[in-house]
Amino acid sequence: MENIIKSFWDRNKIILKSFFIGMLVLLLLIPAAFIQSLVSERQSRQQEAVGEISSKWAGPQTITGPAIGIPYTEMVTVDNKTVETKKWAYFLPDKLNIQAHVVPEKRYRGIYQVIVYTAELQIKGAFDSLRIVELNIPADRLLWNEAAVFFNISDVQGLREEMILHLAGSDLDLVPAKFSTDQFKNALSATLPVSFAGTHVPLDFSATVQLKGSGNLLFVPAGKTTTVRASSSWPDPSFAGSYLPDLRSVKDSGFAADWKVLYLNRNYPQQWKDNVHDMDKSAFGVNLIVPVDAYQQTTRSVKYAILIILLTFTAFFLIEWVYRSPIHALQYVLVGLALCLFYTLLLSFSEYIGFNKAYLTAALATILLIAWYVRSILRSAKMSLFVGSLLTLLYGFIYTLIQLQDYALLMGSIGLFITLGVVMYFSRKIKWTE
């Protein structure tokens, strides 16, 4: 019986060893999955830090306005009774120009970095006229003494100074919760001077807004013609919202972007009555982001774990059978665990020294450890150098794929094709029928 087992092993040892290596690769995906979970947990903690700082600083900001609202009365029939009810008519400016200068700041919560900003907005424009006649509202139904100006800032916690709107020679102090309508529930507002009742002359306005925020800075194109220019020293903007800038310049020293949006590009009118529009859907602007943070890059690198493990084990397998250097199953396991520990090293170091330096440190430590181990078990400096060079090539290849956002699939496919060709070349020397 013992001779039969030995004979079976001798005839099929290559296939059995291949099967063992394949099973080991699949088993090593379990710790890789745990590492992926650990990366997600650390990323969640970072997001909690971002949320905590944003709640105390200010959240994403969306700027809407100014807009003029004029209440009016209308007779409606309810339960066979005719009653008088109050409704609102809204008027948006004909011209709206915003100049935004954004100053980014880095804040830290423990080891986590959060990007926030302060912005100075110079807002100018004009209501050429209030075309009330187009809404078919009788003049005697308008409640001019309750007319208001609305200016909406999504997170008023970010205001650094009082909000003063200069409108046709009048200085209006915009305050929260003075007026509340279905369209502008939580907007800053002020009473529109009664002297503007029925006027047909342009109402020029201007305002300076000192604002704090984090993440997005968006603008609603409330004007019949809305122009926005945003500039900052932040080198990695992400242009967000419904419209991309018409002109933009992004350099290491910062960015500048210009938008021009017409009322024809939106899905709501310049004036309307008795209706509510979701104006925020048309907002556009910029998001100050960290382009690809360490957690995103680490997540992408973990996804290539099976490739690193499989190719390394394939190299060991070829060394074992081509050069007649037996490698014990336990030694395969230890090398596989070393390859998995690379990712924990990468994650832990990247939180302190950044992804690039962490990748270099973790890769160098893993390569030296495995090369030393190969030297010890095979008693060959040549094989140690070969394995070290192979791992250097693999980790360099994976690093390149992580950095290449648009060409990762192309380069990965070419790299795998070349790798398969190399493996097929060396596998020619294996005598499968031994």
C-alpha cells in the first residue's frame, strides 16, 4: 500500500502540488478580505472625523439668490366656501455676477486630515424690472408691505460677518427666520422697502459674503444670465454640479474657473407664482478634494493581492521543478502570509507618511524579508536575487496601475499577457509525466 501511494505521488506530484498551491492562493484571499475590511473601517473613521470637523466648522455650501418674493391674496373655494388665502410670487434677477475667492485650509482630527475653506464672495447684479403683469396678479391683491428679499445659504453656521444686501440705494440686513415660505423655508431674508412698490426701474444690488465651508461650494444660476468666476490656491479641484466651467485653468499654484449659465439652461422660470421649484438641482461649482487619498489607493492595491500571490507562487513553483529545489508546503504558507502583511504595513504607514512613501517602505520590507527567506531555504544567492527582482517588478507594476487612472485596464491587460508568456516559456522545461 505504501509503495502504491509513493508511486501515485511520484507520477502525479506536479499536479498535486499545483492543486495545493491553487487552494492556498484561494485560502490567502481570506486574510486579504479581512485587510479590505480593515481599510474600510479606517476610512469610515476618517469620514467620521470629516463629519465632526464639518459640523463644527461648516458643511458644503450652496448659494441661492437674491430673489424677491411678493405675497398676494387670492379667493379660493374650500368645502363650498369662498375664502381668502395668501400666496407668494417670486422674481429672480436678470443679471447675476459672482466672484468667489476660495482659501483652503487643512484641519486635523487625530491622524486624519480634513480640507475646509473660507470664501469671499462678491455678488452683483440687477432686477431690470418686476414683470408682475406676466403673472396675471391684480395690483390690488399684492401685499407690498409684506414683500421680502430672500438669500439662501445652505449652512448659515459658516457666515463670518453680518449679511448686508445693498439694493437700489437701500441697505437691507438679511437675517434668518424673518420670513418663511414653501420656496425659501430657511433662507436669510429682509423686508423689501415699500418705496419699491410698482417700480419699473432697474434694481441694482451687491453684497459681500464672508463664508466658511467644507467640500462643495455651489451656486444656483438664479439670474437670467449668471456668470461665476471661482479661484483658489488649491491645485486639485473637482468641478461639480449641473454645469462644467466654460473656461478653466488648473495649475500646481491653484485654479481659476468661469461659468456662464442662461435661464434657458434651467428647468424653472424667472418669475412664477404659487409653486415650488427645486432650484438646488441646477447648482454648479467646485469641490476641494484630496484627489485620491491613501485609503482609496490602499483599497485598489488590495484588489491586486491575488495577482501578487499567484505570480509569486508560480515563480516558486517553477524554481522548485525546473531547478530541482524542493520547497515545503509550510514555506509556501509563510511566504503567502508575508505577502498579505504587506497590505497591513501599507495601511498603517500610509496614515502617517502618505501612500507613496508607505508603499515604498512596505514593499521594500516585504521584498527583503522574502528574499532573505529564499536565500535561507534554497541556499542560493542567485535564487534570492531572482525572487527579489521579481517582487520588485511586481510591486512596481501594481504601483503603476494604481497611479494610472485612465489606462489601468490597458496596462494591466498587457502586463498579464506578457507575464503569462514568460510563465509559458519557463514551463516548457517541466516534465509533467515524471
